[in-house]
Amino acid sequence: MNTRTPTVLTAAVTAAAVLAACSGGTEAGSGGGDGPRTLTLASVDQGSVEAVVKAFEKANPGVDVRYTTSGADQYQQQIRTQLSSGTAPDVMSVWPGNGNPAATYVLAEPGYLRDLSDQPWAAELPDAVQRVAQHDGKTYNAVFGLNGIGAVYNEQAMEKAGLTPPETWTELLDFCRAAAAEGTPAFALGNQDNWVTQVVQYALVATTVYGPEPDFDEQMQAGRATFAQSPWTTALDKYRTMEKTGCFQKNPLGTSYEASQQLAATGKTLGIVQGNWVIALLKEKNPKGTFTLAPLPATDDPADTLIPAAAGAGYGVNAEPKNEELALKFVNFVMSPDGMNLFAEKQGGLPSLPGTGHEAGPALAELAAFVEADRTVPFMDQLWPNAKVQQTMLSGLQEVFSGQATPDEVLEDMDSDYQAGP
């Protein structure tokens, strides 16, 4: 198995993520009661799904979409309870693969999701996306976009500081020292939301682990490698080195994802290490700001640098929806060129299917170039055998930052969960 994002994604000019498409806050959409023209929707795509809902309602006069948005942590806790109690919405955010409690494999296995294999876009998904959108050969996830993780810089803040994006590990630490000396930390970090803890780690793992060992996932699956006895230790050590060097603002554990966005958007930090989905949220907080994504280096050779890029969260249909017709119509709209392009525009992402006519803007120029050059790796959790591995990692990273656990302990616990299998 090749752990790099396959070239078919390059042809599609795509790249997305499981990790995340996450955003804070809760919003209630259009009102109205249940009925033949009412669709219920739960989404983590705050800042982008709103525009898609409006476009869908405009294309379908008389349809009323009642929707909520919430952050990943809250959503993942709630959706399983709603599904098991029969109170889940018609359509819901679903992550690809097997990495968290609301991922494709996890929700499809107990029969919570409707099989979408009969929908027109299902057979058109690139192979790498199909693999994590399917369970037992059936498609359950309408993955509309691909995302990447990197350092998202506030260009106005960078210009004011007189600094440029670092291209090597040594330059990165010097960049952090220079930024801290000016009183403006390099990166905002919202580790109060535990899903955020993984983002910097994944950015570093891409280069330190998959650079020298592109078949690392295959080795793990065959029992020939472990987290604790691999360059995952190197990546985690670099993560801690970044903290000790002053790369982040004070008290990341006391900073929420929402607050970290505010810091980066307003120039209180020079940027934020996140997925490209954060760009739209930063623009909301600072419409005059310019934000660009660049790789986060982990070695002193720029040619080594890889970017995590993979299928992002899509939408699944409740196996027992109140309005199946509208649910299918909505996911098909999401997978249409209009729907994918609108999400790509609002999220700052890339469509999952070719032929939409979408062109990556300046903010994603480097991400698109890395995708085209096949210098990407999937989000790590997508190919793990169960969702417990990621949850152990997230809580463990918080404990590392608080001094309650050592990196070795966290990686050993992850190994135990991984070896437990599905």
C-alpha cells in the first residue's frame, strides 16, 4: 500500500481531511416544523454549510432546511446518542475512515447510515477517497472535498513583523524566537479543544515518519512497527520543542479553538497551524485579512517536507430518515459541481471530484502544488483499526502539555489500542 495520496487525487486537484473540518459554536438554521418539505441536518462545517443550505433552498423552492452546527468534540458525543435513540437528523456530518466516533466505518457497521452506492457520484470518487468513504464495499459518505494541514499565516501580521515563512526546521525555531521577541507569538494553539492537539503532531509526522517510511501504515497493519518505536517519538519531541521555544501563545491548554482563531485573525499571533478549513473562519473574523497555507517544516532539507492531505468530512444519510427524498437530494447537491465549488470557496478547500471548474486561489497555491507533486500523506487516523486510538492520542497529548503524562506513555497507550484491532 502506498501511504502517499494517490496521483488520482492530483488529477482531481484534491486533498481533504478526517481530522477535522471542525468548527466551534452552534447555529440554528431556518425555522419551520417537520413536514414533506422539511430536511433536518447536523453539520460541523460552520462558516460554509450556511451558504450551501441557502443555495440548496434556492434551487428547491419551498424546501426548509433545519440545521445545527457544532464543534467536532460536541458533535461526536451527540450524534451516536441521537442515532441510537432514533432522534438523529436526516443528514449528518460523517468523517471518512475509522478515526473517530462519527467516522464512516464506525457508523456504517451498526447500520446507522443509508447505503449511497446507488447515487450518481459514488462510482466517480477517486480510489483513495472511495476507500475511506466505503464500508464492506458500499459507499456511505458523500465526501465533497479534500483538505490539507499546514501553517496558515496572517500575511499582514507577517509583513508587520518583517518575517517570511520558514522552510526548514532550524528556520522554524528561529522564526518562533524572532516572533516571540517582538511580543507576537508565531502560532495560535487552541488545545483546550482536544481534537486540536493532533494538528501540529500530524503536520510533523507527515515528514518525520512517512518521509523515511512511506509504507509505515502497512508496517503497522502487519505488526512490524509501533508508534512508540518509530519516528512518531521524533515528531512528538519536535512538538514539545516548538512549545519550549515559544512557538505558541501562553497557555495553549487554556485556549479554545475559537479563541485561537481570534488570535491568528487579528494578528495577535503570526498564524495558526491548522487545516485549510480555518481560512474561511479567519476571514470571517477579519474580512480585510489575507491568509495563506504553507508546509510546516520538520527537517533541514525542504525537499523532505510532506503535507498531510486527505479526504475530509462529508455527509451521510440516516438509515431511517424522516425525509429520505430530500436527504438524498441534499447530498447529491453537495456532490454537484455547484455544491462542491461552494464548499471549496467558503472553506478554502479543494473539490473531491474532477471537472468542477474550480481553481485553487493564492491561499491554497502551495497545497495544490504539493498535491500535484504527490508530496502528501493521508491523515494518520483514517487507516487506524478503531476510533479508540485517536481518542487516546487526543487526551494523551493534553496530558503531555499539562505534565500529567510522558510522550512514551501516550505512544505506548496508542499502541495498545491499535493492537486491540477493530
